[in-house]
Amino acid sequence: MHKKTSPTFLTLLALTASLLGSTVPASADEGTLNIYSYRQAFLIKPLIKAFEDETNISVKIIFSKKGLLQRLIAEGENSPADVILTADINRMAEFETEGLLQSVDSDILRSNIPAQYRDPDGRWFGLTMRARAVYAHKTRVASGELTTYEDLAKPHMKGRVCTRSGKHPYNISLLASVIAARGSEHAETWLRGLKDNLARRPQGNDRAQVKAIYQGECDVSLGNSYYFGKMLTNEKKPEQKQWAAAVNIVFPNQGDRGTHVNVSAAGIVKSSKHVKQAQQLLEFLASPKTQALFAAVNFEYPLKSGVKLHPIVSSWGSFKADDTNLSKIVENHDEATRMMDRVKFDH
Ligand code: FE
């Protein structure tokens, strides 16, 4: 279908170009599949190379840490983007909220990705999974002393807990999962208890909390599971191996709802001109062979069952994940954000 170039579109193009400081492609290269990726290049490039070799479909990827949503909105119908890749469900939910994704009807995706890790309407699919775990000092925390997220808010944890900002998406999702499981009132009481138990104001990233445990500032912290693998194997910053060696990874709530998890995800853009190839890519990423590679390279968990784990990840033992559909947790994000502000979590 040919469209007339309207002044509005030209204005939009100019605006986009100035926003991005670059030239916006006038149209998608015929036959090339375009990916906008929030996931880092080192994770995605090898998988895409394998996809190109297997299918003869050529792929172009734009990697960015931010601004891809705004870029897609600015480009509108004329965007070359076919596929969105995000590092967590929070980001993907923003694309969904803006109505930028289309439903995908695929038996392969339905059977390879468990229902809790994909949108019930097929607008996004989880690809790899990670736990929001607890890191606990090997000797200062007795075994059985901390087995649930609820324990983090109990009196015996006073002054012993470290975490990054409450506004970070990882902690927003965790709080949203507590709201989903226990209701708002319980969640807020829990959050206030957790804040009261903090050893210091929320700061730094997930790894910085493990460093603080190593240095004796606190005894436990919240952190995504893959960071344990990344610290344990960090040749560039070998001090991180020492931080990781000081802690055990704990998967909370094994006796009830299970540990809160999040996923990296993929979706197909509503205005995609290569829907068939885009679906092929998603199915490729959900295939057993790719799932093993994709998960292992970042110490994550594959979503397709029966796929082998990285040996370091499997050494942490198996755990029960909270099976609430992630779309239900996403629904509580706004409330969780307001709750973090209300309790002044970061102050
Ligand atoms: Fe991360």
C-alpha cells in the first residue's frame, strides 16, 4: 500500500531526526527484518547470526538502552521496526500499553513458552527467565533464618538488609507481585517493614549490594539470580568473585507461592511489514537449541521445559517460581510505584 507523504509525517520525521540526532530511514529495506532491542548486543548477536544462517532472512538490529519506545511512537506507521526485544517485562508492558504490538497466533510459541510467561492475547512472549532472589551472607545468616520475602520485614532483620532503589523496575515488579499475592494493605505493611530494616539508603545496583554484604555493611540483599553467575565468573573485575563467594543465593517462598520471577521478552510491532519472518524469529528464539544458548550466555533460565541449564545455574538447585501470570503483575506496576513513593522508600 502506498501512502502520500503528509506534512504531519514530514514534521514528525524532522522531530524524530532531531530527537535521535540521526537520520531516520525513509522506509524499511525490502526483505530485511528490523529489530529494536533493549537487550544487549553480546546476548543477541550470536543468536541472530544463527537465525540468518538457518533461514536466509537478513536482519538489522538497533540496540539501545533507552528511547526505543519514543522512537517507535515518533516513526508511527512508517517505522521499519518489526520485532521488539526487551530485557524485562516492565519495558515490554510499555509497548503493549501504547498499543504498538500485535497478537501472534503460534502453536510453537504456545507450546514452548508456559502460559504464565506470555501475554494471554499473544502480544508478547517471555524468552528467558530470572529470579528476584535474596543473597545471604554465608555465616552471618543462619540457614532457615530467611526463607521468604516476608522475613525481610521481620524484626530479626533490623539493620541487616541492603537493596537498590525501590523505583528500579526489578523492585517495582517484586512489590507488584506481593500486591498480586497478598493484597495492597499487606504489601504496604511489608514494604514499610522492609524499609525499616534497611542497613542504608537504597543505592547502587544489584551487585553493589553483594559487595556491601562482603564488606560487612549488611547481611542480606535483593538481587536478580543471573548476577550471581556473572559475579562468580567475572574475569575483568575479579573482586566480584570474592563478593559472590561471601554469599548464598536463596530462592524465597518455596513453601508457598514461590519466588518472584521476571522475563526478557519479544513482541511483534503492529505496523510490521514482515510479520511472517518476525514470527519465524520468535519461534526460533523459543526453540530448544536457541533457548539453551540464550539462557546460558547470561546465566538465566530457559522457558522451554527440558532445556539444559548452564552448569553454574544448575548448581544453585531447582526452585519453585511464583506462577502468577506476569500480565497480572504488570497490572500492579502503577500501584507499586505509588506505594514506593508513599512510604518514601528511597529516603
Ligand atoms: Fe539486570
